[in-house]
Amino acid sequence: MSPKFQPQAPGPNRLFCSEDDLKWGDFRDDLSRDGFAIVKGAIPRERADKIADQMYSWLESFDLGFDRNDLSTVHHTKLPVINEKGMCLNYAVTHEDWAWAVRTEPGVISTFEKVYDTHDLIVSFDVVNFGFPNRKDIAPNTPWPHQDQDPAKGGFRCLQGLVNLLPNGPDDGGLIVCKGGHRLSEQFHRDMAWEDRISAWTNEWYGFTDKGMEWLEEHGCKWEKLCAEPGDLLLWDSRTPHYNLSSTTDQPRFCIYTCYMPVTEATQEDLLRKREAFEACVGTTHWPNARHVGSNIAKRDGVEDPHNRLRPLNEPALGERGLKLTGIPYITA
Ligand SMILES: O=C(O)CCC(=O)C(=O)O
Ligand SMILES: [Fe+2]
């Protein structure tokens, strides 16, 4: 059987993040130079506000006592399981209609189309972030500087993104990046190859140790906390060292990770696994090729959460573009 769509591979204007490709006059120049960029208003403010409202309603839908207007109800007993980094991994949250609404926003898709110079993209089913300020009821979010790319595989391979959904100032938590670190990545891993690695559950993750952080500093890299308005799209090269901070104000931080790659960079096996993940309403990492898939079984106090959900509360109604982003129409067998 031939696929429903014949995919087009990335075109000649694909971003390579090399010295000589600073030529676009838009966010791609920042991305190439700094390893990160902000696309202002990728989602119109009104629609971003609506998504944040739906995210709050989703948290309240568990009926555990969380009330968006009362920060004292931010407690793990009153919420679905959210880790110290603000991430919610289960409950089919990544397939809620509002998560898909963000993934299929034209301003978000077109940004990634420019980066890869193709319309034939697939999107990750990544987790969702509900970062609440000053949490004392869960473990502290200590710095976890890392890159989301296998050090053994150099070069620009994947662009990560997140759509910011609440006002996000300097102390409101969120993404912190190491400016220019992407360009030093290969040199870093050559110089630091002697060092024992922090254990990781996937090769596509590398954690920076204190020594690694010193190396970055000695090579002139500075860390920068990115600030954004609702609807802004934050982008970073997977080689760029980064982590997230928790809010120290009264302002929560909500975001949805959105990462796309050309479908031609996924194998048929990847697409079949991705289809299974879609049908089972489970998540992936930020890598859209679904090398790793998640589960909807959250554990609360060591046992299965009685509030687990295997399907979204509101199923997404995907149009043709949304369906293509799942990769399913590109399956040949
Ligand atoms: O929440 C963020 O800003 C960053 C998250 C992150 O680094 C990751 O998911 O790998
Ligand atoms: Fe990351």
C-alpha cells in the first residue's frame, strides 16, 4: 500500500546552525547564533488565554479540591500527579483537545516549517507543564542542566519548543538556557569524554555535572532566563544546555511543549510506534519520532492513582493537518 501522502524531505533552506547561515532576518538568526529564540505571539493572545483557562479547568476536573483562585489549594493531594519540574506525564493529558489545539496552531506549525524547510512534519506528544510557585509539599526543583541530544550524535538534529501560556517574568519560573552552548557542544563532549556520566534513561539526554558547568563558564557561556507573554513560542536547539526554574512569585507557569521534526527523519517502525501511542493516548518525550512512549498510569503514594484516566476528558477532533502531524498518514504498510 502506498502512503496517503508522499512526504517531502527538508529543503535546502533547512536550518543547520552553522557559522555561515545567519541570513534569514528573523528568529532563525537568533536560533543559529544563540541556540534559542522567542517567536512573539505565535498564538494570538485571546486563544492563549483560552488554553490557560482550559488547563485550569482540566486540573479542577479531578474534583480533588484544587481551586485556581486559591493558591493554598496547590497541594499534591488536591491535584493530579505533577512532578517537581511542573510536569504532568499521565492521565492522557497530552491528547486533551486543548493540547492538540496548541500543536495545530498555524503560527506554531509555520515556525517549524521554516526551520526545516518542509511542510511534512510530525509532532511530539510531549508532557504538559503546570508549574506552581513556592511548592513546599513536593521535592524542590533543584537545577538539572542538560541537553536533550545524544552527545555521540553531533550537529543540529532537533528543535525543541514550548508555548508559554501565562505571563512569565524573570522570577515566574520557566526556561533557562545557556547562550551559545549549542555551538560548543561537539568540543564540550570531546573535552569532557573522560568524565563519568550522570545516569540517564535515554541516550538522548545528557546531564551537565559541576565540572561540565565550569567548562561552560570557562568558555564564556552565560545562562539566561527567558521571559515571555501568553502565546509566545520559545525555541531551543536540543544541544543547548537548559533546565527550568520554579516560580518564586505568586505567578504560576503553564506551558505546552511542542516539538516537530521532518517525517522523513522517522522510520516506518517509528511511525508505527507513534500510531500506537496516539491510539493508546499516551505520551512521548519531546522527540517526535516516538523512540520512547509513556504510560497513563500515574502512581500516587506508590500505588496506582485511583484518578487515572486512559483517555482525555475532551477528545481532540483532528483535521487533516493534525492527523498528518501524528505521522499516521505517512505509514506505508
Ligand atoms: O520546562 C522547561 O522549560 C524545560 C523542560 C525541559 O528541559 C525538558 O522537558 O527537557
Ligand atoms: Fe530539556
